[in-house]
Amino acid sequence: MALDEALMERARAAGEWVLRVYSWSSPTISLGRNQTAHDRYDLDRIRAMGLHVVRRPTGGRAILHDREITYSVTAPVDGAGDLGESYARINALLLAALASIGVHAAAAEPTKRASAPGLAPCFDEPAAGELTVGGRKLAGSAQWRADGALLQHGSILVEDDQSLLGALTRGVTAAIPAPATLAETLGRTPSIGEMAEALGAAVRTLEDPDVGTMAIDEALRARASTLVVRYLDDAWTWRR
């Protein structure tokens, strides 16, 4: 989370777009920026299961990061268009990358008012524009804009373990519909490297044929090291 925020700052200063694709070093629940979570989760059970918790700078609802692939996009707002335009632009990359590995997804149509950031997991239902397969949510995304830059986070499910989130809350009793997954759709489990290569090819085809791989330099690493203090702070994680 700290590195993504540092990349957002870099986008603000340098005017560059960066697509980052990553996995997590240990299973972690990420809470949305404005999600009410204080006293809503069974922390003893979370700790007993060896899970960590962090609060994202982006919005939306809780996600379990374990059997999924996370991406972030950081960019200057100038040239990105409004929220809908930037979502569509990033979705085009995701859809092209997924199609190249054999997953034919579609963006969900708006059917009702967006869900409030409550206790139901992110993959409970698709919001307008999120990616689905057979009407079931495959990838969730949320975007944050501040001071001329944007950060979009997204999670693409490889396998389904999101229903576990309901068992870790105090108050969610309804059954959670099964989301779509890459493993189910493909009949195999793709690696993060395969998905990263597919996304890189989509960027080169749709955005910039000369795009390169960015190394994490010392300045970026130092800024992330400063920002990480907030994401390790329970006062931020459980602030609401």
C-alpha cells in the first residue's frame, strides 16, 4: 500500500503512468478507505488464522489477498479523463489481457445504486464497470483521486476464498454468492507472471508500444518506507 501511494506521488510529480502487478507475502485482508470496520471483525480469529489486516488508500469493501492477483495503476489526472473514462481505459487493458489467456470477461452493467462500504466482502456482487464472467464478479476495482493524481487498485481472483471474510465478521450471516475465478474459467491455475506478461502485452498494444519495466529506485523506496508507518498503524487500520 505504501509503495502504491509513493507511485501515486511520483505520478503527480513526473506525469507518468505506472501499472504494477503483484501478490502478497502473506494472506492479508485489505479494508476499503472508508469502510466501517472498528469492532466489526473477530480479531482473535483473524490472528489465530495467521491473517494480517491493512486499510487501503482506495475505497470499496474488504478483500482477502491470498489466491488472487492485485494490480495498481497510478497516473496524473490530466489526460486520464473523468472517473468513468479512466475506468474504461484500464478495463480495456484488463479485458484484453484476460482474453489473451482465454478468459472472456465483460464489464458489469449498472443495475442499481452502488453498495455502501459495509461488511459484505468486495466480491459479494459486481458494481457497474467491474469485470464479470457469466454474470459473476471476477475482478473488483476502486479508484482514489487526490491533488492531481489517481490510484486505482484491483483484485483478480485466481481461486475463491473470499467467502471466508463473512466468517470473520460480526454481523454478516447471509450466504455470499460464489464469484468467478481464473482457475474455474480456465480449468487451470495461471501464475502471476503469466497475468503480468499478458497485461504488459495489452499495454504495449493499446497504449504505448515502447513501454518499459520500471525499477524501484532508492528515492521511491525511501518514500515508501516513510509512508509505510501509516499502514502499519492500528489507528489508521481501525480508524472507523
